[in-house]
Amino acid sequence: MEPNPTIFHALHSPPARICCWRLLFFLLLTGLPVYGADSVRKVKFSGTPEQPGLAEHARQIGNEFYPKILALFPDDAPKVAQQFDIIFKPLKSHNSGETYASRAKIYLNSDYLTNNPAAQNWIGNNITNFDKVFIHEMAHMTQQYKTGARIPFYWEEGMADYVRFKLGYTNGWECAECSAEYPHYISGYTCMGAFLLYIDATCGPKVIRQLHTELRRGSYSDAFFSKTTGRSLDALWAQFQNTPTFTPVAAQANQVLKEIGYLDGKPPRDVNARFKTYVREHGDPDVIQFFKYVDALPAKDMYGRSLKEIQNQLRIYLYFTQPGGAPEALLRKMLKQGELPGFAKGDHGWIHGALNLGEMDAPAYPVSRTLRCKKNNEPSTYNYTFVRPGSNTAWTLQKAWQSDPDGQVIKEYSIPW
Ligand SMILES: [Zn+2]
């Protein structure tokens, strides 16, 4: 655990200043507001000097948004930390995640941000993706919910996403909707966040403020919604499913979960066997074939996300069964018909490379995917870029090229071949 910087300073300050530090420490502990002070107390990135730009950005976002988050929950705001530290450090135990928050500190995984290609995609392309996660983490500092058997995690994770939606970050990556990744409110995150935003819009923000207080006190039960809105949680959830943020793919995901025996969000004991049976019984030959391929892959995708977890297996299934099919199916069809550039009829090969789950969720159109194929006893790679302009249009092959093991282009094929 990190030494508390305030205690550290108190121990290392001359006696005359100790009481000042003690007083400040007391104020922070009791949570009395520190008027006029910036929300961000310290940004520590000495172990990661390559992040100064991001560190400064984090400070600005913290100072701008933390007071707004406190203002969303005014009844409880005086009881939570008024200031916090931002710490960039390698978080080996949080390798697949990016950040986490304690009561008055936000840790950012500098190792992930610097070395993981997913992070380059994630914030390299759009800094607001960082802001979304950062606001979510700041919201966690205000929560300290009594999660456990009675109050499941999804309230905490859903409310943190509700906060960032409420503060304007509803669109783009991880937008306010139920998806293949988060199909139900019990998945937490964007689905619960979108559901809470719906309750806010239809029943008023006061309900969300009261909910937050009940969750903090540990006194929440599902009866809360009947008491405060006159509608049960189930009734609100059923109404919410008529809104566009409850997407068709989320409905399909919930249907599959129900059919394989999920009950109140809990999987049956033999969930993996049931899911395999479901795929065998419902998938077309292509889908069944692709799952054999997925089963043969390592347990994790290229960014370290488990491919064996049922939630991710479901995402893969929804990807392969998307209306209009997946580009992998078109590639197989072209191969069979001798229409795949670089492959003669009867040539054998395989799709090469790990899956990227992030590319498989319901896309924002237009979408493009590049698949890479190999042939037996041949070092080169055959690359195919497929595009789909919208959900009502089919995938088409846009570009095809052969590359050597260093990725250098050997040959480009004209389309159609
Ligand atoms: Zn979270």
C-alpha cells in the first residue's frame, strides 16, 4: 500500500509545521470542504517521466470535473474526500485494467499506458476516452458503497458510468447503451449507467441522489424503486427496454443467457457445457467451425482479455451471428469458391492471429476489419480488408495484399481479383 503522503509529510516536517499538517490531515479525514483549493492535490509521475503531458491533462480534468461530481450528490458530498492525488505507476496486478480509485487517490497504470498497444489505440486516437475512464474513477471516490452479498457490484460500476454520462460523455467508445459486452443492468457499467440515466430522465435526478445515499449507507434494497417512484425495478427495466439505448444485440445476448439457464443474473453450474450445446444447436456450420477455431486459441486475446469467460464467449457468438454475418464467413465463402485473391481453388490456409474482442462488439458504422491468412509451408501473409458501410449493407472486400514476415508488401491485388 502507498504511504499516505500527508502522514509522510507530517513525519518529516519540522515541529512548528506539524500541527498545520495535522490540522490539514484532520480536515481531510473528517471530509470538511477545503474551500478555494483545487481538487487535485498531487500528481505523482516521477516513476514514469514519459507521461508529463497526460499527467497535466489528468490534473486539469480532475480540477474541472471533481467539483461537478460532488455537486451531483450534494447530500453526501461533505462526507467524501474533497481533494485527491493522482498516481501514475506500474500496476502489475491490474494489467488488463487501466486505473483504480481508493478513497482519495486515483492510480493509473503507467505500464499499461506506455507499453500496451491497446492503450495507444485507446487514448492515442482520442483523449476523451481517457477522460471517460478518469471521470468514472473520480465517481468511485464519492461512492464507498457497502457492496457485498446484499449490494452487488453493478450498482457501483453502473453509477460511476451514470456520472460520466450525466456530465456529457455519452457518445463514442463505451457510450450510454446496453451492448454485447454489457447487455443487462446486472452487467453494470454502460448498461446500468444508461438505465440510471433513463430513470433520471423519467423519474427525476432526486431518485438517483437518494439511491446513491442508500447505497452508501448499505440500506438499499430493490424495494427502494417501488417506494420512491411507484414502479418496481422490474417494471422500470421492462420500460427501459423500449428505448434505443437498449440495443438489439443486448436483447439477443439476454435471450441467449436466459436459454442457457441464467437466473437472476447468476449462471448455472455447468454454464460452459450449456453454452457449447447452445452453439451446436443454434449456430450455422460456419459459426460452429469458428468456435472450433476459438477453442483452439490461447485463453486470452491479444490484449489479455479472457476468451474462455462465458461473457466473452457470448460476445464472440454475437459477433459471428450478427445480421449479415461476420467478415470471416465471407472470407471462407470466397475461399471455397476460388474468389479469394492469392488463393487458388483447393488451396488450404487458416486465419492467423489472435482475436481482438474490442473489434467484435456491435460496431459504429462504417466499419472495417482486416483479416490475415496463412498457407501451409509459406512464410508470407495474405491480408484482406473488409468494409461494411451500414447495418443494412453487406461486407465487401476492399483491399487485399501479400506481405513478407516483416510486414513489407510483396504484392497488391486489384479488386475484384
Ligand atoms: Zn469502476
